[in-house]
Amino acid sequence: MRAISIHNPWATLIATGKKTLEIRSWKTSYRGDLLIVSTQRKYADYPRGVALCIVRLADVREFVPADAGAAHIVFLPECFAWVLDDVRPIAPFPVKGQQGFYNVIYPAQTSGILPATPARKIESLPLFARGS
């Protein structure tokens, strides 16, 4: 399965359906399922180095100032908004992340879809100055 690593708290915000736009400096023609993996970078008590959910990359378009709320960051010019929908939380499993897209074998034992229940309250996180 195609995967991408994202720093927390953004990876968790995506997994809980709160972040619907991922902002990148590059665009892609890929559309379809994407495994969201949290990076190893420590951020509070968020999960590190694990797959968190599967989303559908529905579209990629220019990032505009009005997108900042859905992206949970401040506006960054010359970037692209990756539109994420159909969030499917999964039982987390360890993944060694990489930059850009990479392939991950999705283990059969974690294929059960779990209900979207956030592990902690995240509605009050501030907008961040750097993209994920």
C-alpha cells in the first residue's frame, strides 16, 4: 500500500478526521488510498512510528489562505493542498518511515477497521507555522 509519513500532531489530526488537507511543497498525480504513518519525532504523548489510518487522496490543488483552518497551519505560499477524505482508522502497527511516498505491506491481522475514537482531546491545538 502507498504510504506517507507525517509529523504529529498532524498525523493524529488526520486519523481523527480533524485535518482534511495535507500541505506539501510538491504535487502528485496519484489519487487513491494512502496509509498515514506518524513519524518517529517525539511530540507530547502522540504515537510515534506507527500507521494510524488509511485515507483517500481525492485531489491536489493550490493551497489558498482560506484552507489554513482545514490544514491546521498558517498559509504558506507556493504550496499544494492534498484533499483527504474517507478516513479509516486502523489498529496501529509499526512502520519505518521514509520521505515522500513509499510502499508498506499492510498486515492482514490489522485489517479490521476500528471506530474513529480520538485518544485525546485535540480540538484546541493552535495553527502551526510549519507544514507537516
